[in-house]
Amino acid sequence: MNSNYISRARGVSDLKAHLVLTTKYRKRVLTGQMIDRLGEILKDLLLKWDSNVVDFNGESDHVHLLFQYTPQTDLSKFINNIKTVTSRYLRKEFPDRVNQFYYKDVLWNGSYFIASCGGVTVEALKKYVESQDKPK
């Protein structure tokens, strides 16, 4: 079996998603050091959700997180937890930087972008499904 699969109870999965978070008002708050620290926080946090970071990076006003998760993950709660926890840590560890931009306890925009993704394209999956040898 592929070592990238997650095996739990009665199922095996390989679910991945691409999450984009933007800073409130798209302010250019994030520094390289903050993005590095955010990557560390995310690795620890995702383990608590039986998930893992596939890739992570960002710019001064947004971050991209590619992660693997299980079918049991409630993505809206998961994303809310990511935003809450990372905001709390970054505001605590980099108060001078964050307070230059925000006077309230905020960091992330209220919205986010998420898209499912996988190892093959939808076209390739369609061809595979269509090629199945359906009984007569």
C-alpha cells in the first residue's frame, strides 16, 4: 500500500487540500521569520487533527497550506482552529510587528480559500472511471 495513505478504523484515504489565508485587510504583516514560525505551529497543530503538512509557504499578506487530512475532519472547524491558534501564537510572539498594523486582536481575514487536490487530474480520473470493464 502507498505510504502516503492514512489508514484509520474502517478506511484508507489520501485526501489533500490547498488552503489560502489572507491577513486582515491584506496588510503586509508577515515577515519571513513569522512565516517560518507559522510553519512550525502548523506542523504541531495538524498532528493534533490527525493531519499533516504537505507543503507550506507564504508572502507578506497571505499563506498557502497544502495539507493531508482524514475523512473525519470537519474542515470548517479545522480551518477556524488553524486561524485562531496561529493568530494567537503570532500575536503573542511578534506583538511589535502585529501591533504596527492592527489595534484589535486580529490577524486573519474572516474568509479563506480552500480547494481539494490530489495526485491526478480530474481528466485522468474520468478516463480511469470510464475505462472500467462494466459487466454486460
